[in-house]
Amino acid sequence: MPSCPSGHHSTATDFCDICGLRLQAYEPAPPAWSQGPSAHTPPTAHVPRPNRPPQAPPPRRSSGAPRGGPCPECSTPRTGRFCEECGYDFASHQRRDPGGGAPGIRVGWRATVTADPAYYQYMVNQGMLDPARIAFPAAVQPRRVDLTGGRVHIGRASATRGFTPEIDLGGPGGDPAISHIHAILIARPGGTWVLVDPGSTNGTTINGTDNPVAPNVEVPLNDNDRIYVGAWTVIILQKG
């Protein structure tokens, strides 16, 4: 049964009748019996093995937080490098500062967030969204966000967790194709920034390329780079 990538319960079979995104088909795993030998495969002869003394199991290695364990910030189960609720980085064990990342770091970069009609039309042409259900916003005022701190989260706010990303694309009139934590901008030494997509539903592209960036891979950013997310959002980075 096709399902909506945003989690809506849709009665349609092609596009979600609530948000308009293309439904994703669920591929069930093959049954266990289909992976065994076929009915025409002759049985394997039983060869007795010599008796051996039992061996002690190898010692378990401690790897810090268990994979799939809860986030130390909000107790959300882990699914990747970053927590889907609060953006905690399991790799560097760095917590998100409420003031916008690591204090005392200020880099002269800013981001201009706006809606791009050409990108929206591209998403329509690719069959990623239904224009009858998701219309391009009539009036969007560009807004600027200073890139401060060690991390800048791109996504939508969570009232239940009390989390608001530095670049919030949700809320009334927001982009409906944005994941909770869609992408993260991370400051690097020397006044540079990198982009990480922690595994968003609809992906992230840079400078109009067709291929989205790979999940959990740091992508260096340059002055005037354009980051495309969601159904129509473009984020233009400028240095200085």
C-alpha cells in the first residue's frame, strides 16, 4: 500500500490527498521460505563433525551510545548520525546550544531564504509533487539568517520537543516537503561551512544539480552556493 512520505493517511493511490506529495510504494520483504533451497535441490549429505570443547564468546566492546539507542538530549531513538528531533550529533557527541550552536564562534556568512518558481516547476515536471494540491506561494518575502554558532539546522519546528531550527521552513504557509531536520550547516575552521543531509525524505541539491547530496556526507560550501530543499525553497549562501 503506497504511503505518504510525510506520514499522512491518504485515500488516494498516486499523490497524497492531504499534502500533495507523491506516495511511496512499500516493497515487502520476500518470505523466509523463498530464500531457502528449491524443491529440486538435492539434500546435502550430513557429515559428522569431531567434538570440540566449547569456546568462550569474544569480549564485547564498548562503543559509547548503542546504535539505535536513545538520544541523550531528548530520548528519541537513533536512526542516523543526527537525532531527528533535536539535531544531536552522535558522531561528535556535540549538543545543540539554544543560542545557535557552539558559543563564541561567529562567522561572516548569511543565508537568504526564499521561494524559487523554477525549482518548483522542476519538481512538478519530475512528478515529485502535484500542483493541484501543492500550489506555489503567492507572496514570499525573502528573509536573511546570519550563520552563527557551530551548527545551523534547516527544517521545521517541533512543539512537542520544544525545538526550533535556526532556518525554520515549517509553520503556516511553510514548505510542505521539508523534513523535521532536513539539513544541517556545520562551521569548520577558517571560516568555512559544510552541508550535511541526515537522510531527508525528499533530498537536498546544490546549485541546480539533478543528483541530491549523499546522506551523512559533509559537502563543502562556497560563496553564492544555492541549496534547494522541499517543494520550492532555495537558500542562497553569501560570505562577508
